[in-house]
Amino acid sequence: MSRRAVAVRVEGVVQGVGFRPYVHGLATRLGLAGIVGNDERGVFIVVEGGGAPVEEFLAALAGDPPPLATIERISTGPAPVTGRRTFVIAPSAAGEGRRALVSPDVATCDACLREVTDPADRRHGYAFTNCTDCGPRFTIVRDVPYDRANTTMAGFLMCADCAGEYHDPADRRFHAQPVCCAACGPRLGFTGPGGTGPPGTGDPLRRAVRLLRAGGVLAVKGLGGYHLAALAAHEPAVAALRARKHREDKPFAVMAGDLDEARRLCEVDPAEERLLTGPARPVVLLRRLPDAPVAPSVAPGNRWLGVLLPYTPLHHLLLRELGRPIVLTSGNVSDEPIAYRDEDALERLGGIADAFLTHDRPIHVRTDDSVVRVFRGRDLPIRRSRGYVPRPLALARAAPRPVLACGAELKHTFCLVKEDRAFVSHHIGDLGNYETLRSFTEGVEHFRRLFDITPGVVAHDLHPEYLSTKWALDQDADLVGVQHHHAHVASCLADNGVAGPVAGVAFDGLGYGLDGTLWGGEFLVAGLAGFERAGHLVPVPMPGGVTAIRQPWRMAAAYLDLAYEGDVPEDLDVVRRNAGQWAAVVALARRGGNAPPTSSMGRLFDAVAAVAGVRDAITYEGQAAVEFEQLADPAVDDAYACGLDLAGTRFTVPGAALVRAVADDLRAGVPRDVVAARFHNAVARVVADGCALIREARGLSTVALSGGVFQNLLLLGRAVTLLEERGFTVLTHHRVPPNDGGVSLGQAAVAAARDHA
Ligand code: ZN
Ligand code: ZN
Ligand code: FE
């Protein structure tokens, strides 16, 4: 039998995911000799042996890699036959791994969970148990290569038992960088009533459980930051958490102990189950059961509930000991970023939490929980962060030069591109303050170092007041300004690996337009490199500027004034409720000045929600639209008529006609849930009609739907159905959010495409 040797190179997320032990096991099983090791490009392998086993080895490598690995490329070539007898794992060399990819954090695997819950196991009850298949990654990595010394585990010296596992190629923990146990690893601590327990004393977990059972609010140090917890069914505890956090209405997420417990709260379909139990463990937005044992303050007036399952041993232990679900929300006051450094957390959360359950493993990168919902069986990300970041997104075409895209302002992310990989950052937050701006700039530096990227091109939004724009303009690189809604559509194209051109529909709150006005109800003919504005909502003044965002009734006043040509019926509830300021706000809208015109679809939703009595003022972004969506009766299929007006090569959408139809129906006594449904259906028809006009004029039959308004599942579902009925191919988001969290990917795709030109 002839012997042969093959050199193999594997690229992708292949370090820190158990790849070398997997290769070692596979080769040994097949009786092959050789070597496997990490280097700066990923994993290199040489296998030597009989022709058939070598073929089998290569097939298994490509077809059945370890679960956490993402293989981007496998290349093979001949190697000299040396007659070696054994298969060995090469030790890491200094400087390796610079271009290899850091893995996202991974939820506790079943094998680790079994150990943690097995009284006979040496890791029984140990809150920091992990292995090559699971555990902290991105949140603890300080530098590359991914080795313990470059993580926040550097300060913990492995005990002899752990070191034995770490060095044993046959062990599940072989080369698991954060490997540890109760004898050598991080420890829990408890600070609160009954005094402070320094790490390692008392039983912090039991004390935390007692506090929660008594209705207390507990701060818990997790993977990417501190959370605030309270019993989900305990109304006074949840209400206290809300009041102290200054979070009035925005729903809280709930952590359930396991899938069965989640099913007692919500409906869970197979796609949602896959998400809930998968390695990323995001918060999944689920349909809440009518009798779900959850306090009213958890998600007031919401048919949906954000649910997540435990993703660290600490969460598993806490939930098992408690035996019931908890609210788990980011540790911050209102819109500040989540606290992740111990001293900062004690200071900022001291007024909210009754006690702290902490530990002594530092968090290097603040990373919020991800939020995902399921649309037609596929992921629709709302926030892409822990568990997903920094896994790169493959681009259809490699960028000529590395790109840094600086993102927008709200729900901020940035994105670095090198060749055909886009690294979209963790969720930074709203870039309105020093703390988040610092997270952004430090994040950029961290990503540049981790992935060895020096951007030659810097992409930014056109809004001159965005902090991300101002920062970009100071950078020493070629600058590319990308219009906000073009970035949204390009984000959807990149998300789907499509180059365009397409009919792009970008509906959102606000974005800076080419003409200096605020856009947000846009139909674009767009490819990656460029776009034309094909249609848009008729601009309407925003009386009071940003005040109109917080007070949707102001948009109602502006729209109704147009809809009824200055003669608004006084019997409308929205007029009565706001009678004191109505005339002044209408005057402001007519006069201009502090009433910038906007074609925003988000503002149209606000106006209609206020007219329908959903709410006149909001406490979180998009609240009126979110509640208006839930008001709608999904059984209603008819829609208000809304003709599009052609003006030259462009069309406009008269939003005021829809507001008029809504107001007339309400005055005629039509139920609000019917009105809300008819409005949603009308907007879906507007989408389809606008795209039909574009198809007639330009022959484009693919549509991309993007922008925060398309987080509205009722609208999204109706629009996609109508478009598909009319023969369109429809692209929606699956890898990055349709909201501004996805804008950085779009900016990067545009900048890379222009760099080709
Ligand atoms: Zn594990
Ligand atoms: Zn140990
Ligand atoms: Fe936007």
C-alpha cells in the first residue's frame, strides 16, 4: 500500500473551538501520522498514511468539523513522505494567531452542565466551568494570539488537575484557554445585606437566591457585563427595579431555567427553540401565553416577551436553585451603557440593586445580550452582540483596501472589513455621551489589533451632528460619506450576499438626506456603489424638531392639519387630549422654523398611533409604533387606499391621505384594532405599489427591505406576501439587524464597492 502525505490549511473560526484535539482524534482513529498546529492564518495540518485513510480524513474535515468551528477555506497540497509514526499537536508559537479569528462567547455545553450538576464531579456547583466547546471567549480576550496569557484568565494559575486536562490531547479541555476549577479559577462574591463576602467566603449563590426570593433586586456579573435581576412573577420587585432604573415602559427580558420553563411563559416554535437552545443564546422575542406567570411590570401591554435561557454555569446554578424565572436586564440606569467593571458597577448600580453577586474574572469587552426574533423560520436579528460577535460575515466580493465603517448614532455598531470578511462590532449603544463614544473608539482599536486591520478607507454617515461622523472626519484615511438609507439597503444586500441593483425600501425613524432634509420613507434604486431616490413619503414638518420624536401627538397635529387642510375635526380624541398646546403646535408646523420637514415612515407611524389613541408621548424609541402594531387585528385584510403620485421620474406617497382615512374611520366608530390593521395593510400595499413602479421603469424585480420600521412583523409579513404574490424576489435581514445596528455593514459594503471603481 502506497504511503502519501498531504499538507492541509484550514481558515476561518478554527482556534479556541477545539479544532486541534478534533484533528488529533480523527487522525489517530484513522491510523494516520502527522502534525496539527495553530498559526497566524488558522490551522495547519500534515497527515501521512495510506491513500484511503487520507481521503477519509479530508472528507471528514470538510464535512463534519467541530460544532463551534466555522471553516471558510480548506486548501491542500502535497507534502514529503517522511515515514513518521505518530500524530502530534504542535505547541503554540509566540506571535501566532494574529490573523486567526477569535470566537464569540459560547453558552455552556451539555457536557459541562452535566459536570456542574453532578455531585460526584470535581466541578460540581462550580460557576465558571468551561471547555473547548463552550465558555467565555470574545469578552475575555485582551489580545491575540488567543492564549490564556492574553485573556482575563491570565491571573489564574492552573492547578495540577486542570493542567493535566489542558495538556491531554484526548481530553475535552485540551488547550481550552479558560479552563479552571474551584481550586484554581475565579470565585463568586456577594456584597449586600448581611455584609460583604470577599470572593471565596460564605455561599454567595445561596445568599443571592435568598435575596431574590425575598423580592430583592440583585446585580449579577455575567459574561459581557452586569445584569439586574428580580423574580419575574414578583410585581413589587419588578416594579421597584423599573422605578430605580428609570425605565418606564420598555420591556424587560426574562431568563427561564430551561426550555420547559420557557414554554410555560410563551409559545415556542421549532425555529425559536433552535435559537433559544443554540450556542449564541440570544434573547428571543416570543409570543407570550395569556396566563404566563409574569408580573405586569415585566413587559407592560406587550404580547411578546423576550426570553433567554442560561448561558453560563452561574446562570444555570442560580436558576436551578431558584426554581423560577427571573427578569434579567442590563445593569445600567436608563440609556447608559451596561456596567462591566466592578468598581463602576458598584457605584452606578448601588442605587438600584439591593445586593451584588460578583466574581473576580475581569470582563474585557462590554457585550450586551443579543436579541433575535424569528420571521418565517429564519433569524431576524434585532441586536447582534454577545454570542455572535466577532464572527465575521462573508462578503460576496473582497474589498480592495481595508475599510472601517463608523456606523450611525443610535444602536451603534462599527464594522471593519478586510478582504472578504466584515467584522461587525458588538452593540455599542446610543452614541450620545462620552461613555459610549469611548466604547466606540476603544472598540475600534481592539478590533484593529485582534484582526490586524489598518483601514485605508473610512466610511461614515452624512449627518454632520452624529458623533460617529465627527470622529470619522478626523481620521487619516480616504473618507467615504454614505447616505443613511443607501447604507440600510446596502446592509440588506450584504446581509444576503447580493450586489444589486435592486428596488430598495428603507423605512426608519430618521436619516440625513442628500438634500439636507430628514429622510426615512425611501424607495431607492440601489446597488452597492450608488443609488437614486426613486420615491418617498411627502415631507411633513416635525413641530419642535426632536421634541416631536418624544411626543408623537405633535406628528399627529402636523399630519392632521395637512389631511384636513387646516380644518381638523375637534371631536377627534387626539385633539381633545392635547387641546392646550394644539393650536401652537399646528402654528409651529405651518410656520416652519423649528419644524424640519421629514419623509420618515417612523414619524407617520407615530402620527397614526397617536391619532388612534395608542399614546401621545413615548419613553423609548419606537414605542408608539410597537404598541400600534400589537393593537392591530391580524384577521383584518382590507386596507386604506393610498395612490402614489408620479412627479417626473420620482413618485411620492401622500401619508396625509392615510392619516385622514384613519381619522375618518375612528370618527365613524370603527374599532381601533381594525383601523390599525387597515393602516398596516395600506403601508404594505404602498411598498408593493412603489416597487411595481420601479419595476416598470427600471426592470428591477428584486426588492430589499431595510430600516427599523421593518422590525414590525405585521408590516414585514404583509409586505413580503404582497411582493411575492406580484412576482418579486424579496430580501430581508438575517445576519444583521434592519435597524441602525446594521448600518455599519452597509456603509462598509458601499465603501468597498466604490473603492473598486
Ligand atoms: Zn463545555
Ligand atoms: Zn483547577
Ligand atoms: Fe436608520
